[in-house]
Amino acid sequence: MPTPRSYDLHPSYEPVGGQVVAGWAAAVADLPPGPLVLAVDGPAALDWAALADGLVTALRAAGREATGSDVRRHYAPAAHERIAASPVPADDRFFTPLSEARVADLFDAVPRIEPPVGNTAVVVFGPGASLCGPDVLWYADLPKRYAEAAVAAGELPIGANLGRPGEPGEPVRLFYTDWPVLDRHRDAIAAGVQRWIDVQDPRSPASVHGDVLRATFAHLAKGPVRTRPYFNSTPWGGQWAKRELGFTPRAGNTALGYELIAPEAGVLVGERGGAEVEVPFQLLCVWHPEDMLGEPVHRRFGTSFPIRFDYLDTVEGGNLSLHLHPREQYMREVFGWPYTQHETYYVTASEEGAQVLLGLTEEADTATMRRQVEDAIAHGTPMPVEDHVQSHPATVGQLFLIPAGTPHASGAGNLVLEVSATPYLYSLRFYDWLRKDAAGRSRPLPYEHGFANLDTSRRGDDVAKELIQQPRTLRAGEGWREEVLGALPEMFYAVHRLVVAPDVDVPNETGDRFHLLNVAAGAGAVIETRGGRSHFLAFAETITVPAAVGSYRIRAVGPDDVQIVKALVVEP
């Protein structure tokens, strides 16, 4: 019986068929001799000048001539305007649709690199470098959380936006233009990448050969896999994850916990205590969509991993903003996501008296609500939220269903596990409690979008009846049961809970669709697959069980019952 362990801040997996190395010298050691065009592609928000200098220096130290060529110098004039999607309405200060542009759209013509002669290497670097037809292609990456932290601190650096190498970074462009364009580009070229480079330590970047990475991900796509977790800080953030899980946030609180948000999640590959690369989880879905997602889920969602798990920590913190998410048609037509952001809140921990705000009161009047929202923005007048939105006790173990269009917020004093559809960039806020950030700024409140999506039918007694469901047993055995905590016809996923007595095994079957698991109470559990793999999952940890796993068993560990939140796609 495994010994229970505490929450792992740094889950990692050993590479298959090779190793992760550190430093530029180790990276260049396996390059072929002779004339060489080496392209290093990657996102805009890197220190490309420092990367090129380190790489060229290492090549020269290895005994070959080397020069650098910055592909960004070949971008067309006003290239950034070509790739940005136009907002609707045109003067929207908060959101744009997701850009559908390609990196190739940055160029009038893809640059032509003169073939070098002798033992000379030309290093072509920057976003789009792969398009020049190189002999060898590398990819350099920096996890998105670095750019997000810079946004939160108001420090997004010069050149952080795609197509604007000499301009100050803008958050709206980062989220809605740069990331969609660059993610598609990365996914399209990843199969041909011959070395993956992680530049979190720019002086000694970690890297792994592309074949080793692909072999490792082929292995991981057939067994339980956990992504690297982290928490950011916000003005409403709490202290639970800092105190209980050991996170040390930059700004002193733990607000939004990234357990698995697929567009930003990374998988750590390397030896513990040695060099490691953090590789986007999304590549598992690109390279192995049916193994990861299952055929019916892949057919509907492509390579988009459609469910996310994250934490909202307001313990000793403040209320979240009052907000909602776009309804299906609006999300498609205005913002460009093919599916929308239905959510649920599972209360993992709460302080006495903590509440969840959800649904309209019976007497709510949208015209009055709008006037009060506008007064709060224009004059700093407190809004009587309780006149418009219901408040419900945040009982540990309760699930709250939040279909798109429903106003909601987690109140102060909660640790909420948010089980949601993956789209996460469109929170349509009405009210933020007149709060200021560290720089004294008010949070943007795109309330016009909010009112355009407000579902006025979610009100009164129907809210508790439909959206605060009571558990119903789906199946059971000796010492265990699986409950349905919440499901709605308009939501494509359901949330279940396994309650397992100590040392009891529960049989499970993926049924050709992935499962997401989170230990919500108890010491932890062991996941054992029919293929012989075993993975321990501690309290508060989240793991993906790929569709390819098929049959697997969950065994509770520790002296008490273990409760595991489970989410899965139920439609189609």
C-alpha cells in the first residue's frame, strides 16, 4: 500500500529513449557538421536577442562559424494589423474575437536564406522562423504564466506582442491575437521540431530531442498524466493554497489555481532534480487526439481539450466579481469560440458563513440593475447586489451548476474547484465591489456584453431546484458509490463524485472518452490501469485519465473515506 504524500507542486515524467540536457553547448552538440540553416521558432514573448546571442556563442565555441538572422526584420509594415481580429462592436475596449490569422500573414513574402558554405551555421530566429525552409528546426518556449504574471504586474515587456517587436506589450493583443495565432502555428510545425527548448532559465535552457519528446508523449497519452500546477495572485485572492499546499505566490495570495487549463497547462519531462522541459499539454491532444480525448470527443471538439479544472481561492480573501459567460450563439458569432463556457463550482473548503452568488432574485429588474452598474462605474456608488442576485450557503461538497448567461460569483471564504468548459477568456463582468488593483486601477467591466447575454429565466426558486442539485447514486459496490452531482441538457459534460472507503477498489471504464479526477477529500488514491501503470493522486491534485486507458481501478489510501470529483463528456 503506497504511503500517502502531500500535494506535489512539481509532477514530472521521465523521458522515453533519451534525456533532457541543460545549456546551449549540450543543445548544439548533436547538430550535423557542415553548412547549416538552423531555425528557432517560438512565441513573441521571449528575449530573442539573448537567445540568439547564447546560441551563436555556443556554436562558435563548438568550432563553427555562426551568424544570426532575426526573422522579425522581414515582417511586412503594420504586420500586426493583418493578424488582429476586429472586435464587435468596433470600439470594444475589452475583447476581440480569437484571431484566425496565420503566422505567414506577417510576411509579404517568406524570407529567403542564402545557403551557407563551409562549416557555417546561420541561425534564423523568431516567430515564423520555421517558414524559411531550414535544415534543422528547433522550438523555444516559455510557459504562458510568465506573460500572465507580467500582465498582472503591468510589466508586459517591449516586443511581447506578435508583429510588434519594438512596441510595448498589450494584454488584449496577447490573449486574443498572439496566443491563438502562435498556438496554431506551434501545433502545425511540432511534428517536425528536432529540439524542444525551455528557456525558463535563459542562461542555461533545458532541451530535449524532438524524437525523444514525441516518444515520451506517445507513452503519456496512454496513461494517467498530471500537469504542472500553479496559482496566480489577484486583488480577491485568498490564503488557502498558500497555507495548505505550499505555493509561494509573487503577490502574497493564491487566487486562480491552474490545475488543468489546457491552453496554458504544461507537462514536465525530465529527471527529478535534473534538467526538465515544460511542454504544452495541448501537444498530447494534437499528436494523439483519439488516445487522449476519445473518438467521439475528438470528432466534436477536434484537438481542443474541452474541460478544465481550476481553483478559486477566496479563503481570507474577497468576493469574485459578479459576472457571467457568453451564451452559445454569442460566443460563436461575436468571440469566435466554437463552444461556450458553461461552469460548475464544487466547494472543497469554506469558512463559516461563506456564500456562493448564483442566479437572479425573483424581483430582479434588469433596467434597475443596469443603472446601478453604470453608477458604480461612473461614480463609485456601491451596488446592492443582493437585490438582483441570490446568495446560497457554500456547503462543503455541494456542486453549483452555472450555465452560460447565469450571473454568479464565489463569495469570500471559499476554496472552489471550478469544473468548467475550457474557454476561459470571456468573463463578462458587471460589478467588482469597487475594488482597485495594486496600481490603484479599477478592473475593466464589460457590462454591455454581460447584459446582452443575461439569461433572465434563471431566477427565483427555479435556481435552487435546477442549479443546486442533490447527489443521486449512479452505481455502487461494497464500500463505494459513484454519484451524479450535476448535469444539465445544455451542458456537454457532467460532474460525478466517487466516495470510496479505505483500501477499497473501484472499477472504472473510460468508454472511449477521457476522465478528469480530483481528490476533494481524504488522503489520496492510487490509479491503476489495465496496462500496468500506477499513479498516486494526493488530496487537491487533478489528473487526466486518457480515453485510451480503458479499464482502470481507483483505490482509496489513508484512514478515511476518499472523495473524488470526476468530470467527463456526456454528449455526443
